[in-house]
Amino acid sequence: MNFSRFAALFTAAILLFSSPAFANSTSYEDALKSSSELYEQGRFQEAIPYAKRALAIAEQEIGTDDAVFAELLDNLAALYEAEMNYTRAQPLYRRALDIRVKVYGAKHPEVIKSLINLALIYDALGEYDAAVKMDARAIEIIEAGTLQGA
């Protein structure tokens, strides 16, 4: 896949398909807010404990098979990714993908988001075959026009 096509696909998927799936619960929102603020300031290492705390609270409140939990996994993974700690980000993004497939179905826009996240991590790790597989799955869903829940 050529890079410009991938970049366009990535941008389109993020803009069109990203929709935070946060519940109305406020118990993890303070930790999440602190994590987000630190992330925006580029203080990734300081944000990680807050992201972990939000994830732990959500796990107790809503369980691990919930779209909110998948979004919180993405948040923690993004912090590790920003720190270039791809080996810690990869299993979190993978787990988020598995949850989204279970919650939404294999062809939902949120699944595309997870596939792209994983493709970028695999690419950063030099696992190009795995990255291509994730890209191909995302493109297949988009080109088939069979998005569930879109």
C-alpha cells in the first residue's frame, strides 16, 4: 500500500469514524481528564498513572467487555505510543480491537480505528507483515461498504 493512500485512509477513518464511547459515569472521568490534559501538554509519562487509574475504575464499574473500556485501553496505549514504547502499546490496542469486534461486530467503524492503531504499532515495531494485514482488513471493510452501525 502506498503511504499517501494509507495516510488518507488513516485521516479519514479518524475523522469519520472516531466517536468517544464514554459513559455518563463520572467516577473515572477525573482520572481520564487529568490524563488527557497531561497528554495535550506532552507530559506523557505523568499521564500514564492517571490513564491506568481510569482503566482500573472502569474495569470495576463496567467490566472489560464494554466499548468504554476499549476506548480507555486506546488512551493508555496512545500514551505508551507517544513515549515510543510500542511493545506496551501493542497488546492494549489488540485488546481494544478484540473488545470492539465483540461489542460492535467485525465491520463497525470502531473496529477500523483499532485496525489502524494496530497497523501503526506493528509498523513502528518493524512487523510489516502484521501491519499490512491490519491495513488490508481496514481497507476491506471500507471498500466493501458494509459498515455495521455507521
